Amino acid sequence: MLKNINLSFFPGAKIGVLGINGSGKSTLLRIMAGVDTEFSGEARAQTGTKIGYLPQEPQLDDSKDVRGNVEDGMREALDALARLDAIYAEYAEPDADFDKLAEEQGKMEDIIQAWDAHNLNTQLEKAADALRLPPWDADVSKLSGGEKRRVALCRLLLSRPDMLLLDEPTNHLDAESVAWLEQFLQNYSGTIVAITHDRYFLDNVAQWILELDRGHGYPYEGNYTEWLEQKNTRLEQQNKQEESFAKALKKELDWIRKNQKGQQAKSKSRVQRFEELNSQEFQKRNETSEIYIPPGPRLGNKVIEVNDIAKSFGDRLLYENLSFNVPAGAIVGIIGPNGAGKTTLFNMITERDTPDTGSVDLGESVKVAYVGQVRDNLDDSKTVWEE
């Protein structure tokens, strides 16, 4: 997947990682984050560098509410505040070791000062407002995919990393959250390495592009648009090299065939030359040029009818009195802020959930194919072919 990759980043660099699916982008970030250790070679950060990693599907602690999960990013500061209060109480104990307590107090105060921990509540409220987090006491298990990602992103950013490793950071985020994230990353002083297929995000944030192609890494200075121009030049040069290689291979193959009979002693150097050429890794690029979706059964006049539905989660109303029809052949985009009920609507159409009132009706000939946010309907015990 990855071979002979050598990378070093200057402080403050903003790097976008591109490549076709399966080219090793997420693997590279997991190696850099220290999550994946099954590799040859060496991957290490500069001493003292704090790395923050956002995986494609970040995990939240369902036993904690939104605030509890966000506070985990500031755990060092919160623990220091709690320990300092405990130290003050221990001073009053009859057998208190004042020298030891004073030494530990100094350490805790250094941590608190570095974090500006006395103003943590202000920092939390500003971050929650900027990322439009759900209420602090919200149950994270009931959040939408975009809301969960905003909580995880807030937790990560408040942890104050020196380097951000972001795997598809705009996944599930609504337009306003993406705009805020772009602005934050533009002003971020640390190093950023981000995997994304969002070309507009890359144009607005990236200063360098790292393309992973057939195991190798190709760096380009510039944003997405500038990368396209430079990549086209590289591919033209590569095509010329491959044409030259094909001619050389044919020439050596012709020589081998002519000399298979009639000569006992062949030139070892010519045979070795052929074997070397034949083993070179001029692989064809495995890019998807098009996706063909075969037509389904003929649809009748009724495809999807949504009749006066309402849906709530506890005290939180998603929608009420919602009615619409989807005609045959329609291509419909559903937009709205995170938590507005977009995925819930899909879940009701696919009978994974039911409306509180009203009905969702499908036509008799309608067959629904559904790809969810987290692809949790795939069976990990099966191969790709079996699925």
C-alpha cells in the first residue's frame, strides 16, 4: 500500500492528502498518529510535539453528555484545577508535608497557567458557540452524525495540539460548520495534515498537496487547483517514460525469442536486462472513470409520498406537518443544518424508524437502496466479493 515514503513537515505547513480510495491515505495518518504500528521504517514526531488526530468516524463516550466529552480534550487542565483544590485542603491536615505539597502546587499552577485554566468555562462556551454544539447536557448517543463530528472536533481543537491530523474533517458537517472550520484552520499556527475529497476546502486551506499513487507519495506546492495543473504535467512525463519502457521491453523480448534456438550461450547481460525490464512496476492507474448504475424496475406514478409526518426526540422537535411527494425520475437534494433530521427522514423512508404521526408510503414497484453515514450494515466477517 505504501512503500519508500519519506516525509518531513515544516512547522505551520498545511497539507492536503489526495489519492484514490485504497491508496493508503487513512493508513498514513494512523501511522503518523501512532495508532497503526504494523509498518516497516520509522515514523516519529519532533520531541515535545502534541498530535491531535481526528479519524473518519470519531468515537464519543456514550456514558458522558456533550460537555463531558468536550471536557476530555482539556482533561489535563481540569485535573490540575481539581488537584490544586485538594492540595489547599491538605495543607490544613495535621501531618501535612508542606515542602512536598508546595512542590506539587507549583507544578499544578504551571499547568493551569499554560492552559489559562481559570477561564476554561469561557473557552468552552466560545467553542460551543463557534461550532454550534448541541446543548451541554444532550445525550451523545442520540446525536446526528454531523453533531457527533462537531463534538469530536471541538474536543480535539480544545486539546491544543501542535499538529492536526484530520481524516475527512468535513464529513457530515453542514455548510456553516465547514466555513467555520476553513476559517479556523487558515488561522491555525500549527501543522495540519488533512485527508479530504472536498476540492473547495483544499483550495481554501491547503498550501501543499501530497498525492498517494500506487504506493508512492508525490508532493506539490499549492492548493487543489494548482495541484491539478502540476499533476497533468507529471502524467504527461510519466506517459512518455512508459512508452519508452514498452519499446525497450519489446526490443529485448524480440532478441530473446530470436536466440532461443541455435545458440547455446546467450548474453547473460541481455537476459538480465530483459528480466529487469519485465519486473518493473509500471502499473496502470486504477482510477474510477465512471460509475454505472443499472436501471431498476419501471416506476409507477407513486414513488414516495410523505403525509403530514411529525418527529421528535424527547423535547426536541425535528419537524411536524411535513408532506411532500417524490415523482419518478426525480433527483432530490436534502439540505439543512446538522441535527435538522435529514438522516432521520432517510431512516423513516427505509423503515428503520417510524414517524410519531403521519405516514411514509412507497410505491409497489419501488426498491430502495440505502448507503448510511457510517456504513454499519456491512458484514465484517465477509469478503468484498461476498458482500
